[in-house]
Amino acid sequence: MVSRGFYWTLWMLSCFGQYLGEVLQFSQPANGAVGGSVVFAPDNPPSTSIFTIQWHFETTVILTALSDSTAIFPAYRDRVSFDINTLALELRNLRLDDSGTYRLTVIPSAGDLLTGETSLQVFENITNVRLIGPEESLIEGETSAYITSEGTGSITSVQWMKDNSPLSPSNSIIFSSDYRSVSISPVQRSDSGEYKCTYRNPVSSETAKLSLIITYGPEDVYIKGEDVVNLGVHMSLSCSANSEPSASFSWKFNGADTGVTTDTFTIDQTDFTHSGDYECTARNSVTKRSVSQKHTLLVKEIITFCLIQPEV
């Protein structure tokens, strides 16, 4: 049976504890996750014997303890544990509405009342983070990319990365006011790469990834091969182009289609009819662009000199 003195102490702490000086120190405010737990403990518990202890959340009493008994109030009965030696309070099954100020009041057996405050911020764990990007092809200099992020939980910060480096705003890269989406307009080939968006709070984080491929070209079409070759030799011309995706190729000879659709035009054995203009056309199936380059080939006959010496 709880004594009348216990209730008197409880009344005194409830009425006057909030006006006492703060001399009990707590290292830093606490953060917790919904469903998790947190422990509040003063850094400098009194070294003298203690008569009465009380923990408050805002204006609500959590518990009152004497040297030989502890009364936990009904709202916290299944959620708290108390260590009389360290004055530590453990709060379990955290809820968002547990966020606020927690106050410890101590009446020593001798000396002044001691109080201290700390705070708790409860966050929902971050889950289901994803990035939603453009479904259509992105063409350099013509189209724009809009990437938006989604996720659940208590989100306190958002960070964007591209190829593992911070993604910073620029004339073409614009973030929304809440930093949860980014617009790139117009896209350039340098915008190709892996984008990451990370949602964070003090107790959790989650990252989503998305890759962008910017199409461009073809450009810088180049034909590699000899300009002059001998009659009757094997030779080839190779065509290259800078393009994303890779370009397809076709060849013309003196303006007529050859039917060759690879990057290499091969002549097994040259003759004089192979002299002329070879034209390689590179095409990009996404950008719908094509670029051509010409190469002039001359087939020459090997001239053999015969030295005739006069008879002596």
C-alpha cells in the first residue's frame, strides 16, 4: 500500500517541479524511430542518496519513484522501464506523438531539488523510395528529362547524386522547391549516367537509382583506308562515327547503292573499275539523323621496267 507521504511528494513534484533550476545534464537531444526505443539518462546523476524521483513528458507524469517503490502511470505502464541507480528511463514502442520535452526532477535526501530536460524527436522509417524518369528517348539538344522521386516516412533531407558525385543546380539542371524532383533541359550527352536520390532522417535512409541514356549523332564520320592501291590487291575501307546508339552504315560507289550495310567495304581483288568515289552514310535510328563522308580511291597498274642491253 502506497503511503500518504508518497502522494504528497507526487503532488509537490507535479506542482513545483517545472519551476526548478536545470542542473541535471543530458548530452544531446534524442532521436527515435516509430516502433523503436530510446533511453534518457542524465550525465551527472546526484551522488547523494535520493528521496524522490519523477519523470515528465511535457505536462504529463510518466512515473514517480521512491527509494523502495516506483509508480508508473497507466498511459506508460507497458512502455517504460526505470533504473533507480542511473535514473535512466527507457521508452519503448515509440509513436510520433512521443516527440517533445522530457523532464527529470530529483529530490535528494539532503540538498536542493535537481531538474534537467532533454527532448525526443520520433521519425517514421523511410521506405519505398523510387525514381520515376522519362519513358521516351532523350535526344541531345532537343528533349528534356524530368525525374521525380517518391517515398514514405519522415523525410528531413533529400540528396541527389550523378555517377557518385553531388548533382548541383545549373542553367540546365533545376530542382523543385522541395528538392524531390529535377528537370534537365535540354539534355546533353554529358547528362548520361546513373542518378541516385537519397531520402534521409536522423534514424533511417533509403536510396533509389535511375540511369539516363542521352542519344546523339551521328557525327565525326570518318573513312579509313588507302587513297591509291595497286591493281589486283585485296583492300578495304572502314567507316566510323560518333553516335549513341551505334550508327548503322551503308555504302555508295560513284553515287550508286552497293548493298553493303556494314562499317567495312571490302574489295577482294582490285581492278580499274574500282577507281572512283566511295561514300559512307552513318544513320542513327533514334535521332533519325544521317551524315555522309566520301573517299576517293585510285587503282593503278604496276609498271615493270625492262632493261635491254645492246649486243657487244
